[in-house]
Amino acid sequence: MEKLAQFREVLKQMKQGYRMLIAGYGQVKDLTQGNFELHESFLNGLLKVSPTVRGYQGVAKLVSAQIETLKQAKRSYQVFQQSDCFSAKEMDYLLKIYNRLGRESLLNLEELRVLLTDGSLRMSEAERLLAIDDLLDKQLQGLQFLRAFNAQNHLLRMQRLKEIRDLRSTGQLYASPSFH
């Protein structure tokens, strides 16, 4: 009877974890889709900007860094989720970090849109270019944080996978007939 209660509790926790992971994956997917739609509208609005600002390399670097941030967050979340090495609570934490980085990236994109829209700000081209550089620095710092964060979690994942393999090997050793 006690075993049955334990199995029910494990099943309940598994269902709860599965629901959390599905909801988290949906949030990452929605965030990514929203970012690509913003990129499309941003590129359409870019036609109104002066050629100097429009052709500024910092704009392309910023957009590339934003896309890279979202791709890495999504890819890493999927790898961590599929590895079964992280608890539901840990996956929730990872999702919160990725969502925060995504929101910051979208805010940077919105600030860039304002900087590149004619008539939205009274700024010289030089001031706009400096502001774009500041946004690029913020985005690159976020991407650098993401890479370090992912590296730590990939290392943790690898350590946990090694522990699982070691436990299986130990279990096979003790189960072998020569040990008895």
C-alpha cells in the first residue's frame, strides 16, 4: 500500500513537471516568434532612416546578436529539457533566465526602432550612432552572460550524465555473477 502511494506521488510529480516543461517550451516558442515578427517590422521601418544610420554596422551586429541570443536560449533549453538531468524546479529557473534575456533583447530592439524612426527623437546622427553602440554593448553583455550560463549548465549536465553512467556501471558490477 505504501509503495502504491509512493508511485502515485511520483506520477503526480512527473505530470506536474511535464506540464511545466510544456508551458515553458510554449513560452520560449512564443518569445522567439514575437522577436522574429518584430525584426520584420523593424526592417520595414528602416527604409525611412538616413543612409548613414541605416548602413551603420552596429545595427546589423545588434540584430545578429539578438537573433543569436534567442537561438542559443531556445537550443540550450531544449537540450537541458531532453537530457532529463534537471528537476522541474531547475527547468523553471532556466526558463526564467531565458525569458528575462528574451525580454531584454526585445526591449533593446524597441529602443533601436525608436532610434531609427524619423521624427521619433530629436537626435543628431552622431547621437543616434552612440545610442546604437550602447544598445549593442548591452546586447553583447547579455549574450556573453547567456554563453557563460549555458556553459555552466552544460557542464552540470555532463557531470550528472557521468554520475548516471557510473551508477549504472556499479549496479551492473554488483549484479554480475562473478561478484557473488
